[in-house]
Amino acid sequence: MNGIIDEFDAILIETIEQTLSYVLGEMNTKIIFISLERNSCPKQEIPQKLEYFCEMLEKIIGGNRGQILGGSSILEYTIAEQLAKKLGKNCTEPKPIAFCAYVNRLKQEYQVEKRNQKKA
């Protein structure tokens, strides 16, 4: 892993944690991270296991027929929106978004921008 990926991953993890805490509260966020860790997805590995994170979030929060109708999709969109904002971009994706694809696209754009900054 290079420094650019590590920096983006840190921003992503911070955004996920802040968004979950804001929307669900600190205690529920801790419960989610404990559940993820027990299922082989510690917080620091979320960027590499993004699809698994989404699957677990849907199991914990609920998806289309879960406890909160579409709750995980709403959280994914909110995380994507906040991540884009932190990176100085507008979230142009309509709801529902393909969360993993959108985050990967933001990551690629971020890496290109960082490389271009180093060249300048």
C-alpha cells in the first residue's frame, strides 16, 4: 500500500465512523464496529472489504425488508455524500447509489489528484 491509498482509507474510515455516530449514536456505532470485528472485518480493514461492510450493515441495520426499511441504503448514501463533501466534491449520484462503485471512483479520482499535485 502506498501513502495515497492509506490517506484515502483513513478519510473513508473517519467518514463512516462520523456518519454512523451522527445518525445512529455513539453506542450503536460501537455495536456495529464490534459486530464487524467479530465477523472478520475490523474497522481498519473496511476500505479493503467494502462490499462485505455493506452486506454486514444491511444485516445489522436492515435492507429492503429489514428493521428500518432501506436503512442500510440510506446510510450508504449519507456516507457517500459526506465522503464526497470531505474531498471537495458534490455527490452527484442519485439515490440509491452503487456505494462500493462510487467510493472506488472517488478513491481513483483522489489518487489522480494527489499524483498531479506531486508533479506540480
